[in-house]
Amino acid sequence: MHRGYFLAGIFCLAAAWACRATYAKIGASVGPDGVLHEPFGLIPLAWLFDFSGLILLVLAWLRRK
């Protein structure tokens, strides 16, 4: 496997896992004024890291020697 693509893909998948874990740890809450406080940006960021990580792993597999 091409080492650079492989390591970048693993890093992206780890970052996606970290986004999901952070989202679960922070959670959602309703403030005293009735406003929902939620780290919504972590959800699409995790999906982006998942997609790019999988693409990089496929590229590493295709470029193997």
C-alpha cells in the first residue's frame, strides 16, 4: 500500500471517530431561554472525515505495489 495515503486515511477515520465521541460527550441541552444547544457541526464533519478516509484507503489499496 502507498504509505502516505494509508496513513492519511487512518488519520481521517480516527478524526471522524473523535468527532462522534466529542458529540456524544457534549450532548444536547435546552437552555433556560428554551434554545437548543447542540454541537451540530460535528455531525457533517464526521461524515466528511469518513468519506475522505475511505477514499484515501481505496487509493492506497489501488496504488499498492
